[in-house]
Amino acid sequence: MSDFKKIPVQEINGNVFEMIGSDWMLITAGDKQKANAMTASWGGFGVMWNSSVAYIVIRPQRYTKEFVDANETFSLSFFSSEYKSALGYLGSVSGRDEDKLTKSKLTLEYDDGTPYFGEASLVLLCRKLFAQPLDPGSFTDPALPEKIYPNKDFHTLYVAKITKALQRQF
């Protein structure tokens, strides 16, 4: 963690729409015995329940969901463009099938037991506050469930308190 400096959440720089939607992030959960990560391009940040929060969504078939569900915390890691191919790999291969974390050649590190990646430019450590599967009956746009979920594999929405923001020091 020596390459990182703890910063206030309010000092996070960047456009969240680019950071998540275009540049992507890694959602990582687990412990020192076993962890997994997945690339994500959906989610966001905000203020809820008097806390700075991140929200993420994970489909039920994703292996990382088992790790997020089994642990109180997870991390969101953001990278410079030079790591785009590693994020692409981590988003296309399942940790059930191979040791994708080792094959990615990224360095898994831990902060108070929460895994994250040492090559990230920004890391958000998060503690889960809320988890709920999306309900198809709750969509106010009736076209979305059929368009986005033709296989009925509705995401679980997680809202998590951002407990620490770590900025890489260059």
C-alpha cells in the first residue's frame, strides 16, 4: 500500500461516466485464501443514508457474486488505459474455470483483509449496506427487462459505504 495515499472521497478526480462506463473498473472480493474479480461497466457513486456510497450490480451467474455475497467488504479498482487488455481478460474469463487473477499478471494486495489491485490508479474500499435482486415488476420502462434481461438473469443491486479511497502516488 506504500504507493497509495488515502484521500477524502470528495477529492476523487475524474468523470464517473468515463471511469465506469468507458474505462471500466474491477470489483474484487474475497480473502487471503481465495479472491475473485470481475470487470464492470455499470454502477455509480452518490450519497445515501448519510454516507458516501458506491453502487454496483452483478448478475447471478457471475462467480464474483459468490465472493461479494460471502464477504462484508469489496473493492473497486480503477486503472489507467495501459491496463485495458487485462480488464478485458478479467471480464471475459471466469475464475471458476482458471486462475484468472494470476494469469492477469496484476498484483493482488489487501487492506484490512479486503483485496484490491496494486496497479490501480484509484481504489475504493467498500462495506456492503444493502443487496437486493432487481425485480422485473419494478421497472417503469417495460421494454428494459426484455431488452436487457432476455434470459431473466436480473442483476443484484449492491449499495456500499465507501470506507476508504486510495489514490496512487506517481
